[in-house]
Amino acid sequence: MDVRYYQRTRLSEAEEKELNVTYCSSMNELLACSDIVSPHFPLNSKTKGAIGRAEFAQMKDGVFFINTARGAIVDEEALIEAIESGKVARAGLDVHCVEPNSE
């Protein structure tokens, strides 16, 4: 599997080689080239809803989206639209915006 990543601080060249990963210079670049998107960042005021309509629009058609980070980093309405349109072919969610939800 070709693994690409984006984060504020790029790993050293030696670490990238050891982990066999390729750095993307922006989240937009990462979203546009990925077959599987799995965000891994904390929930705070800057990341709430960070994956929304604009981000799903940048993803490849038929992308697999896996969220094991905090639920509120994803705009759930935008995710539903992306699934219904076929932009997201599969979604794996460990979390939701409101938890626990017993309904």
C-alpha cells in the first residue's frame, strides 16, 4: 500500500524511508490523491467540522472514509451527502458527533 500523510511537522527523510511513507504538502493534496482517508487529529475549536463539504468534494470519487478520531471533526450531514452521491463509497465510523446516542 502506498501510504501518504500530512501533518504540521514533516518527518525526517530517514523516518519517511523507514516507515515507507510519502509526505503531502497540504491536506488538500492528501485528500485529492487518496483512495482511503483516515483523519487522526484531536477535537478542538479549530478542528470541529474540519472534514466537511469542501473536503469531501476534494476527495476522489468512491473514496473509503474511516474515522476513529473524534466524531465532531466530521460534518455528519456532509458525510451523508457524500455517501448518497457516491463520492464516499464506504464509511467506517468508530465515533459520532453525539455519543453515546441510544436512539
